[in-house]
Amino acid sequence: ASPYPSQITVSGVVGTIERVSVSISGFSHTYPGDVSMVLVAPSGQGVALMGSCGGATDAVNAAITFSD
């Protein structure tokens, strides 16, 4: 699917990351159960944020936040 993968470059961060929060705004899809979201570190380590969620209920301009 497009845009996959979507790359966001983060710079100027030093030290240990202790908290991560991911916000998606304006999310719309006629079948959100088909959407998967994965956050992947530069080292290749990843975590699934969302997969097979929402079923066939339309998502229209939704705001979604994933936070540890």
C-alpha cells in the first residue's frame, strides 16, 4: 500500500529513549481492519502499533494516539 514505508527522520536526540508517543491525525479508511501500523527503529527493532483493529466500521478523520 502507499505510502509504505513512510519514513520520518529524527535527529539531535541523545541518550536513552524512555517514552514514545505516536499520534495519527486525519485517519480515514473504509475498512480499518485492513490497516497495520508498525514503528521501526533505525536498528530494525519494531513494535506493532495497530493491526486488524476496527473491522468494517468506517474510520473518518480519526485521531489515534499510541503511548507507552
